[in-house]
Amino acid sequence: MIPEESLDKLLRHYQELEATMAAQESLSPDDYVRLSKEYSDLTPIIEQINAYRDAQKEMGDLAELIADPDSDAEMKALAEEEFRDLKSRLPDMEHQVKIALLPRDAADAKNAILEIRAGTGGDEAALFAGDLLRMYQRYAEGHGWKFEMLNASQSDLGGVKEVAASITGAGVFARMKYESGVHRVQRVPETEAGGRIHTSAATVAVLPEAEEVDVQVDDKDLRIDVYRASGPGGQSVNTTDSAVRITHLPTGIVVQQQDEKSQHKNKAKAMRVLRARLYEVQRAEQDAARAAERKSQVGSGDRSERVRTYNFPQGRVTDHRINLTLYKLDKVITGEALDEVIDALIADDQAKLLADIEQSV
């Protein structure tokens, strides 16, 4: 059961927000925007709570009608039918309220920086990294998100050695964060004459894109080097020192950017990636400091963990964190069925959070 006092407290807070916003002349523009966002985020939760409580009250009223010896037989039969229907729906309504009340990752509403690096497997790993890049690009397009390439290093055969991209839209990080980790592919490379299956890997990192208010970067902590951008094989691709390398001295984090012809644009893109990496370091430190930190790796962004295998000969995708196997690799690799995997990961994560909360009560 959900503690009624918790629901009452949340409803009171919602009403207080409403009253404060109604007297908006006493609020600064920044405060009004902040309160409006909180009010907007709470509204669907409050609607679920009200629907749950309305169903409880209706069941009580129906139970009284059924128990009343003076009730009309036909009315009583209708009441019993409605009561059974509500009773069957109430557990799901209660579960949805519990899910809505789960603590939120503060970064869930943020945009994301996606980084993909080819791992073991040489040219085949780089080709697989390119496949993953296209999968996420199509997935983003399917959700109406904006996908912007920040930096890419291509291999000789058209694959991707390393790539960074920005994904912007509603709830991007909340879904994309489950993609962090080592992705493995098993298939026969086009260059393999003997038809042998090779295993290659690529590492995916999904970082919440940090705003300047999230991460304070002091100029004195940065070393910025500029140099001439180069293409595959080392040939010069422009004649000015437009490429930028930023080193964050306290952490040793290095970000390079050379895709733009403008040094200013390269620096701006590099700073976006640097802030995202620094923000992720802060989040990891905060997570480690929490006494109740769960041991589960789902959603933790552990990049050393093998999270998923794409087996082309068998046409299957297996997510090792939840032992989920789908025999629709063709639809997953195009981004079309990727939501089926992510939805299952979110459901598993929520179930573990609920179990942790219920154990601690």
C-alpha cells in the first residue's frame, strides 16, 4: 500500500505551487520559470493520484450499495459488476502511482552527448561502431530528437574509430543512458574469405549534457592547444590552425575537435563535450558517496561492462543485464525496435528501485 500521508503531502505541495504561481507579481522571472517546470512535471503524477483515489472512493461507495439490503436487485447487480472491474484495475493504478513517485535521476530531463569508440576487432570494430552510430541517429529521428555530429574519426574502410554527437530533445538522457557500456557484435566480415564468424566490440558512453550552471570550469584549469586539422592518413584538410585540443588539468580529461573550419566553433563543441564528461565525473562521485547506492549496473553507465551482443548469423540481440533476447536484430540495428530493449531495461530498473524502497520501509 502507498502511505496516504505521502500522497497528502504531495497534493498539498502541488496546491501551494499553484497558489504561489497565481501571485506571480511577487516572483522573479527565473523563479516563475522554475516553479512552472516543477508544476508541469508534477501535474501527470497528481492526475494519477487523483484517479487512484477516485477509484478507491468509488469502490467504497459501490461496496455500501451492494451491502445495503434495501438496494434494488438490478442496481446491485450493476454495482457488483463495476466493483469487480475496479478491483481488477486498482492494483495496476496503484503500481503506476508508485512508479510515478520513484525518485528521479536529476539528469533525466537533460540532453545527451553520445560517444562511440571502436574497440577490439580492428576494421570490423570500426564498421560496427558506424552501425551503432546510424542506429542511434535513426532512433533519435524516430523520437523527433535533434542529432548533431560533434566530432568523428573515420577508418579507411568507411567505419568509425571514434565519434561524438549531441542528441537534443524531451527525455533524451532518461532513455539513452541505458546504452552506456560495451556492445559486442558477432558476424562474418565482408573481408573474411573463409566465412568465419568474428567477434568485435565498440564502447558507447552516454553523458548528460551539462549546462554552465551544472559545471563551473575555471579558465586557469584549461590548457588549449590549436593545430592544423588532418584527415585519414595524416593529410592536411585545411591550411589554418583550426583544430582544438582542450586539456582539463585537474582531471587530465582531454577533448579534441577538428570537424569545423572555424577554431571558435571547434572550441565551443569541445567545451560541450568537456562539460559533459566533467558532469559525469561529479555524478559518479555523488553516486559512490550514497550509502544506499544499488549494486545493479543497469543505468549506471559503467563503460567497462558488456551490455549487449548483436549476433548476425542468428538474427538476435541479447541484453546481458536483464537476459533479454529478441530475434529481430534487423529492426533493432535500424533503431526501429530499440525501444523494446530500452523499455524492458527501464521496467527492470523501476522494479529494483521499488523493491529497494519497500525493503527499507
